[in-house]
Amino acid sequence: MYVVESKGAAVVCMLLALFFLGTWPAFLILLERRGRLPQHTYLDYSITNLLAAVIIALTFGEMGKSTPQAPNFFTQLSQLTQNFCTYKVVLWVTVMQDNWTSVMFAMAGGVVLTIGNISTQYAWALVGLSVTQVISTCIGVVIGTTLNYFLDDKINNAKILFPGVACFLLALCFGSAVHASNAADNRAKLTSRFGADVSSVSATSKEAIGDKGCPVSYPPVRKDMEEGSSSTSEVKFGTADFLVELENRRAIKVYGESTMIGLGITFFAGLCFSLFSPAFNLATNDKWHILKEGVPKLVVYTAFFWFSVSGFILAIILNLIFLYRPALNSPSSSVEAYLKDWNGRGWALFAGLLSGFGNGFSFMGGQAAGYAAAAAVQALPLVSTFWDVVLFGEYRRSSRRTYGYLFSMLSLFLIAVVVLMASSGHRK
């Protein structure tokens, strides 16, 4: 199997992971804003997310020689799944039982990551892509990095590592300020345009809300917007009319929904993100010394395979439930409707590949340089905010105060990435 041995190669893996993991959410939120149900999108995403793990296992995991302590992917997978006749049954069942403890850690990591990802899909609609990424990743980094630092026997330089974590905390504060300031800007735009404070509109008020989930005084959605295209000459990014058009088109209606719900979902997702990397660390390095002597640890590719399998299974189960019992007043659907929904399916499948390869490269770099340093890839807002502005028109025509908070937040993330990568150690 291919082993990342140098610090330089580990940094390259982490930079690729940063770009991939910061990009894939943009495609999912783009589809939601065009009206595609998040349940449909995540089902497609889950398929290629697992496919990426399989591709990584069959390529990087099969390179080079297989040794007893560092077996190739297929060699280790066969130790977990094969059955033998006669006396060998007892021997291999024992190995399976001992090694499956590591597999369960890997699968637990996949479960919490999937729960976090599904949660953020709904938080994006309520508080925006960049703010959701800021808060959830900062929580994940602060808790997850601290756990990984001790699990990795302190191979990262603490004098460099924890100042980087402090930058994440400061970025979290500025991210919250960005959200509050931008929300105030949007309320001001809508109040100025329509002469009413939409923040006081209740989603359950039949008198105030039209069929589309917006106040009835708002202009109707245009046909080209329903089809996923916009005429920028008529409706410009950042205007009150743009905000209304967006609400009319999107699958998850946000007017009348409390932003506290979105922030609560975001904090919950952050807790999930803080646990998946330590769980993967335990799966590959056996830091609690659970495995018996002579039982090989899971290599990163086998662990990532089981990590992705558990996430795939849970994602399918939850999103099939959400088809019939949707969250946040989203429209219900069915398996038949999902199978017929090809609108944007290619983007959802592509997002799954980006996420899968991003996680894979993150784990490959973390195994070499320490999972605490690999938390640098969680500086996703550096990438996601770019897509938020370019694709979605977020922060267009906002106040100088909002731009000031945004610049400060992004600067801190950039510093955090450099500092955390500089703290990289070398696993013996």
C-alpha cells in the first residue's frame, strides 16, 4: 500500500482535502436553492461518496508490498471476512473478533460524520453556507484537535498547534458577528423594499404567508428562476428582490423560521465533526491498546472503507425516512419520485466524489503528520465563502461592518491553516 511518509506529501494531501471539502457543500446548497429536495440530493451524494472510498482503497491501498504489520487493502479485508474450514475457523474468528474493535471505531466515525453532514444540509438554508461552516468546523477543530493531540502521543508541536486552535476560536467569534450583521442587512433591505419588518412574519400565519412561504405582498417567482436560471439584469445579487426570488425557489423555506434553530443544528453538527477524526485515529493507531499482541492495526485505507460504508448505510436509512417524513416543513417525496428526479443529479454525484476524496486525503495526511495537524483541512470557510459569494451572491451589497467582520474571519482562518500545518509532526 502507498504510505505518506514525508511532511511535504502530508501537507499536499491536506491542501487537496481543504479544497475538496470546502467545495462539495456548494453543490448541495446550489441544488437546494434551485428547489431540489435535500433528501434526493443526499441520496445521490452518498453513492459516490462511498465510491470514492472504494477507488482510494483499490488504488493507493493496493500499491506496493503487503506485510503482516502493514497489509494491503484486500489482504486485510480478507482477514475480516473470510471463513476457513477445519481448525482454521477458530484462528480466523479470533482474529476477526479482535480486529473488529478497530473496525467499529472506524464505523462510529462514519456515523457521526454522516449525522453532522445531514444536519448541516438543513443549517445551510437557515443561517447560510459560510456561517454554518465557520461555526461547525470551529467546534470540530477545538474539540477534535485537542483529543487527537493526546491520542497521537503529542507528536504535534503544542506551542504552534494551540495558537492555531486559538485562531479558529477567534474566527468563530467573527463568524457569528458576520451572520448577525448580514442578517440585519437583509432585514433592512426587505423592510426598505416592501415596507414591513419580515423578521416578525410567522411561518404559521395563513394571513401573512402565501403559498410559496413568503409574504403575499412579495412579487411572484418568474419562470426562468423556477428553471434554475436568473436574469441578473432584472434581479441583482444582494437586493431585496433577489432574496425573495431565492425564497420562492428553494426547497427549504426559511422565512418565519427562527435562526436559533439553525444555530442549534449547527452547534450539534460541530459536536459530531469533533468526534469522527478521533474515532478514526483510534481505529488506525489503537491508542487505547485494545488489540491483542500480533493483531495488525487497521491500515488507513481499510479503516476509511469501513468508515464510508457505515456512513453510507446510515445516510440511506435516514434520507429514506426523510422522504416520507421531511424536516423543517420541506415537501414530502417518495422513492419513485427520487428515482425520476434527474434535475441536478450529476452535481450531487460529483459532490459525493469531492467529499470522499477530500476525507481520504485528509486521513492519509493525518496518518503521516498527526490528526491534530490535519484539522487544518477544517478551515473550510476559506473555500466555501468564495463559492458563497461567487455562486450565491452572499454578502453582496452588505454593509461595511459586515465586510469588516468577513475579512477578519477569513484572515484568521488563513493564519490557522498555516499554523496548524506548521505544527505537523512525524508518526514513528
